[in-house]
Amino acid sequence: MKYVLLLALLALLFFMLGAKRGRPREPEARAAPPPPKPQAMLRCAECGLHLPADDALPGKGGVFCSAAHRASFEARQGQA
């Protein structure tokens, strides 16, 4: 009988130690990070694709989604 009691006490001890390890200690650790701020969306002058302002490539006549579209647009504008 005393072995069963000893085993129950050890199980309770391990349970309590495991529960303390799983909890965050600081309140900031529980808070979710704030969502990212919205970005301006720009339209590619060549294909019309909308993309974030950080990813847009500036060029003559507007912004572009890729260097190939910028070159194609500028070549077409140079011919006209």
C-alpha cells in the first residue's frame, strides 16, 4: 500500500513540475504580436497586376511588377 502512495506522490510531483514549465512567465510572452500595418497597393503599368509598394519597381511611365515588364513597357514607349 505504501508503494502505491509513493507512486501517486511521485506522479503528482512530476505533474506539478511539468505544469510549471509549460506556462510563460512574462505577460508579454502570452500577448500576440500586433498585425502588420497595411501597405499601399500599386498597379503594374504593363500587366495591371496589383502588388505591394515595397515590391514595385519604379520606371518611366509608372511602376512595374518585374524588370521584364519594365523593359517591355519602356521599349514600346521608345518606339512610339
